[in-house]
Amino acid sequence: MTFLAFFGHLAGFVAPAVFIALLLWTVPRLRRAGRAAPGAGLEAFMLVVAGVVVLLGGLVLFDRDGKMATYAALVLVQGTLAWWLHRKR
């Protein structure tokens, strides 16, 4: 496998976690009319890391990628983490 092919597979694997994290990170900021909160970058990083950990757990548990149960767990974990992070303020 070439480096470019490996990078493509890695990007495709991580893309759902990044997409959901960015969605959960930007929507509350749009509702607050652009008020910047301290540590916002850390929140986005935590959401992405939590999502990648869930995807890796699904890969290990099911021995394959792309199971709907993994994606359901991804949304549940990232949604719960985003709720907890925004509840603290």
C-alpha cells in the first residue's frame, strides 16, 4: 500500500468523527452569535479524540469498519461529551 492510499484510508476512517465533532462544536457557537469561549479549541480536540477512540473500539470489537452500531455509539458518545462540555458554562 502506498503512502497516498494509506492516507486516503485513514482520512476516510476518521472523517465521520471529525464531521460530527465539527457539527457539535460549531452549532452552539452560531447560536451564541460568535462569542468566543476560552478553551474552544480544546473542546473540538476532545470531541475528535473521543470520536476516533469510539471508531477504533468499533473496529476492534467488530473486526471491520462501518458498522451502524459503531456510528450510533459515535453519535451517542460525542453528543454526550458535547452536552457535558456546554453544560459546564
